[in-house]
Amino acid sequence: MASIWKHPKSRFYTACWQRRMPDGSTKKVKRSTKCTNSSKALKMAMEFERAENRASRELLLESQVESVVSDIVEGATGREIQFVSVDDWFNRWLTIKEVKSEATYATYKGTVERFCRFLGERSKMRLSLLSIDDVVAFRDAELKTGKVARTVNAQVKHLRIALNLARIQGHVKTNVAEAVESLKEKRDFRRDVFTPDMVEELLAATFRLAANPKAQKAAPAYREWRGLVLVGFFTGLRLSDAAGLLWADIDLKNRMIDTETRKTQERIVIPLHAQLEAYLSEHVKAKTSNDDRVFEILGAKKTSGNGGLSTAFARIMKEAGIQGTRVDGQGKGRARNSLSFHAFRHSFNSALMNAGVNQETRQLLTGHRSKEMNDIYTHASTETLRDAVTTIPSLTIEAAKS
């Protein structure tokens, strides 16, 4: 029969009972009750013994174990244990996860919904019962739907982030997603780069499109595209970051762009190329506040979709007679073009590399930074970065004019 015992140097009572072993023998078991009240401690000891006897006869189901433990704790402390389920936790994580992009949130939400749908009724199980096999099975099932390895690896990463927070908060002891190996990704897609001649053709195309009498409503946007093309070519900023620039990000006095990237939330400082500086100096006259967008029209548009910036840039490329190589996606992956606005990042990096700019400086200017690179960044000379930017070839005055 269960009993309690209290060590002279401890405030808590210890529960004692006999455990029946598989060979028929018994073993004395001791567990702290964390109770200072003898009556409550004895009640816990009796419940421990009763639960173990039922378990030894295989009478306890998974859900009943939770109920027994909850009853024991509630009886002793007056507090009910709240067991968090898989779907409860992941949906709770979605509400507390801080993301700066609606698109990023939608991606996280999509992963959570697909994972819970994959688990079915098991998504209602206690979070701590989630296993490595569950995550691996989900990963493999997603791969079979036609998704590429890169996408599936990202989904597992989302689960890993959510479960890491669960571990920190004490809902699980280990993060089972951390033990899931990433799938090998195929890197057979290469982006082309825009040459200075091609950039001049793009700029000329914006002039023609803006002058088209049949598209006068779009003329102001095409005039802004001239500046956006210059920003892309001379800074290598991503499309969303370039279009979203505020005048507060532009330091004409020190000839710098100082902004925070949306994708990584990294602060990035890029010296202004002389031609980009000239364009911005001309257009800064129209600003009324530092909070104004540099590109008032384009900055309000989304990057994707039929009316998005990517589609508009493709139209400018077509007008300029520039065409990249189309690569169909693997499985259900979307098709990609070797030339898009993102190719400006590769053009920028390639121009710097061809001019002999070292890798560390190129990484600082493009925002591809590790922790070690951030350390270097704090000690990098502004003039070193400025010298690097001046190596980018200038465009003809006629094409680059505002």
C-alpha cells in the first residue's frame, strides 16, 4: 500500500509504493510529491500507485494518462494541468510569431494548415507526443505532391521554429524537427545578369512606354520606373526594398542609402553611385516629408500578381527586346526566368567582382551577411564601400537622364 515519507532536511513529502515488475517481482519506488501537506501528499501517493497498477495491466490509454496526471495535480494543488495539443500550439504560434511581411505570415500559416491536415485526428494529440517520424512523414508526403526540395525544407524549417519556442516555454523537452535532415536541393538554375547596354535599353523602354499616347494613365509610373531601374542596377537592392525606399533612407549629404531590408530585417548601407545620386538629387525637390516614398506610385504596389511590379518590369523588358531563359519549375514549382528585376542583384555583385572588389566588401553591399560579416561591417571603411560602388560602369547620359 502507498505511503509517504519525509526526509528531515526536506520540506516535501515523498510518495512510496511498490512497482510490479514484468517478472512478477516488486520494486520500491519513491517520487517527490512537492507537497508540504501530509494529507495531500498521501493522496498523491495513492494515485501514483493506482495509475501504475492500471498501466501494468495495460488498462491506461494515452488520453487516460493525461487525465490521471491532471487529477493528481489538481487534487494536490487545486490547479488543473493544461495539456496543449499539436494544432492548438501551432495556431497559437501563428498568433504570437512576429513577422513584418503578410506574405511570410501566409507562408507560415500554409505550412501549419498542411501539417495539421496531414496529421488528421492526431493533430489533437498532446504536443509532447509529436515524434520525429511525424515530421519526416509530412516532409516525404509534401515531396510526393510535386514540391521541390527547397520548398519542403522551408516547411520543415517553419515547424522547427514553432517547436523551438514550444521547447523554450516548456511544452516539450526536445524539438523533434531539429533531428530531421534537410533534403538535397538541386541548384541547376542560374540567373543571367544585365549588362550596361541592356540597362540602357530598359531605360529607353521606360521613355517610350511613358510617351505612348494610348497609355497616358500609366505614364507617371513608367517615369518612376526609370529611377527604380537605376536603383536596382547601382545598389542591387531587392525589388520590394528598392520600391519601398523612403526619403528618410536617402542621405544625400553623405551620399548614402541607409535602409533595412524586408527579407532579413538587416540594416544595409550603400554609397550612392554618381548617376544615382544625380537622379535622387533632382527628384528630392518634390518631397514634402522624409516619410514620403521615393517612388510614390510604385512603392504602393505589390511585387507579385497581375498588377504587381514584377509583371510591369516584364513588360518593360519586352519593350526593350530583352528576354531571359525560361526554366520550368520542378514538380509543381513555378517557372522562373533567368532575367527579372532580381537579376540586378547578380548584376551588381558581378560588376563588383569583375572590378576586383573582394568578397567581404561585396557581401556587405548586397546584404549577404553572416554574424562574422556583421562584425566586419562595423569596422569597414565607408570609403572602401564607396570606392567599390564607383567601379560599377556608368550609363550613357542620354539613357540615364531623369
